[in-house]
Amino acid sequence: MMNIKNNLSKQMIAKPNVRVWIYQSSKPFSEQHLSEIELILSNFTLGWQAHGQPLNAGFELQYNLFIVLWVDENDAQASGCSIDASVRVIKEIEQRFGVDLFNRFNMAWQQDGMVHSTNKENFAQLVIDGTIKHDTIVFNNMVQTAQAYKQEWKIPFAQSWHAKVFTTI
């Protein structure tokens, strides 16, 4: 399990104006792919701008499965064009490594210290079968701030949006 951190420190998480975007891959990245993705995202975030102003931005790669982009909007806010630029780099990663990063129904959960992922149909069956229980940790990729990322990204199934969408336990 490789976690690459790029400046999303405790200080950043505490700031109310740090925006976060989480992209979950349809399959885990290899160690080689993670190194390449780290280089792509490092170059991107170092040059990321909004209306000519540099953005205080960074990324994390979590569990060989998640790309987390963040921008501290205290100095400069991400604009439509700058967000479009981030979408382009994520699409580039998608095409280069043969993964789907935009399917919001790729589900992930933690069990026995491991992170697992599947599509929504299989996830629904896991809920029905009782593999996913009310206290199973699931990943809420819909969080939008660093503070929510810290507090609400990994939460029990019963407290997540998943419990509202899928058959409850």
C-alpha cells in the first residue's frame, strides 16, 4: 500500500478554503504506474494556475487506488478553466494507464486492513450478502474540502451516502 503525500499537512486540513477532488481508479495502480502518476501530478500542480495566478496546490496518492487533488483557495481560487485543466490531466492518466477515474459508482471499502474496490452492482450484492456491514469503513469520494476529507472520507457504511443508495443492513 503506497501513500504519496504532497503537502496536504495538518495545517492545510484545518483551513476552511482548501478544496479537494477525489478520483478513484477502477483498478489499483502498480508501483511503476504510481511513480509515473506522481511525476505527472507533480508537474501539473507545480504549474497549475487560475487566470495567470499560481495555485497553491498538491496531491496525494492513497492506497494505490485514489488520486486526491487539492487547492488552498486562500491565495487564489480555482476557476472553471483551471478545474478543466485538472480534468484534462486526470483524463490523460486515465487513458495512459487504462483505468476509469470518473465513474462515481466505483465503490471502495476497507476490510481486514485491506482496501477493496468494485462496481456498484457487486457492491450492492456485498451489502445484501452481509459482507458490507453497518460498521464497514467505506470511502466517501464526494467530500469537497480538506477538513471533510480528514473527517468524512473514511466512514462507517451506516453513516455514509452508500447506506441511502444501497439496501441497508
